[in-house]
Amino acid sequence: MEQNKKFNLFKLLQNIALIGIMLVIGLVVIFTTGAVEVNNVLIEFTIIVGLLLFGVLLVLPWAKYLEQKQYKIISIVFLVAVAICVILWIICTAIIFHAYRAQNVENLSVIHLVRVTLIISFQVIVASFIGNFIIKYQAKYIPFQAIAYLSILYLDFYLSALLCGIVIQPGEITYSASTWQFVAAQWPFLMLACIYLGVVYGIITNSRKRRVRNAILGKSRKLNKDIGLIDLEDDDDEPAKPTSSDVETQLEKIKSMYDKGLITKEEYDAKRQSIIDKM
């Protein structure tokens, strides 16, 4: 039977991401080992590839939702928003290198363009992160989600203010149109926000993996119980081996389920072999 091949955006982007990662790693290794003479063109190309790769990684979750026909509108919105950001990144990179070659890097229009691009990018990244978190975890892990949101919003606020030329210090707020000024007093808070974000993300991810694993085990045990198989993990004591009549009954049950199309050929073969192994 001829299968209809359906375009899969998620798999395409996933393959592009893998190719991009290999390409960036290869270029970095070539540069660091001195196998190729480093010049502005190669550096510009590497940065553009890296930015494209980052954009692809950023939209992977939304492409997956779109392929699963879930959250279509919000997925399309973020796909378009990230695509716009990637285009702006490439334009900024080209303009910066052109200004560097013309020895005009301190041009205010170039600085303003980079500022606007970075500010827009931060908002899209923050919105994508929070949106993906809310969809993935919903009403679970509320305290950890709150810490994650507060941490990333603080980072976004500080970096956006910095890019706008606004310097926030204890008891003083200043503005600089042409330069960025890092305030030493803010570094502990920035580091704390990053640490909280990393720790909370790790805790939530590991907890979710355990929940998914337990759910899969629960479904497997229920299937075994429905067809009369003995689950070795349910009892601490070693169970008695089934008799020949029990084996025949179990084999007949799974054969009947397979004939009715309730289980696949692979599941039938696996369960049949499992019954035989327990004899």
C-alpha cells in the first residue's frame, strides 16, 4: 500500500537544527585550530548560521504543537514573530560588519537599530518561553512556575532598560543615548535570577519526566491486567509460575485481541513471547 507522505514542519526544522549544530561546531573547530585563516567574511557567515540555528531551536516547540494540530493560532504567531526576529538579526549582522569595514561602528543609527532589534527579540523570547511553560505545565508546579516567570521578567526588564540607555542605580536613574552602562550593583541580582531560572527549570523538567514515566508504567500494568498477564513489578515476592492451562488461556486472549485489531502485531508478538518466557 502506497503511503501518502505528509509535510512535517517539525521534522524539517529538527533536521535543519542538527545540520546547523554540526556546521557551527565544525567552523569553530576549524577557526580555533588555525586550519583556515580567519577573516571577517567567515566570522560573519558563522554568526549568521548561529543566529539561524538559534531561531530554529526557538520555534521547535511551536512547530511541534502545529504538527499535532494544537494551539494553532498561537503557534503560527510565534513562528512568524521568530521569523521576523531572525530576519532582523541577519540585517543587523550585515550592517554591523559593513560599518566595521567602513570603520563607522559608532554610528548612532547602527546602535539604535541593534537596540531596537535586541529589545524586540527579548520580548519575543520571553513571551515564547512563558507561553511554552504555561502550555506544557498548565496548573502544575505553580510555585516553581512563579519563580521562573519572575526571574525571566526581571532579566527582561533589566536588559531592555539597559538597551534603551536607562541605567538604574540605587537612588538614581540616568539615560545615555549612545552607550550601554553596566551597573556592578545589579550583577548579584542578575546572577541570582539566572540561577533560579536554571534550577527551577531542571526541577520541573525532572518532575515531569517522572510523571510521564509513571503514567506509561501505569498503562502498561493496566494492559497486562486486562489480558491476564502477571506483572512482575506489582509484587515484592516472586510470583508462582503460571500453569499450562493459564498459559493457554492467556495466549488465547491475546490472539483474540489481535484478531479483533485491539493490539498491533508487534504488541501481540511481545506479549506472546512474554507469556512463553514466564513458563
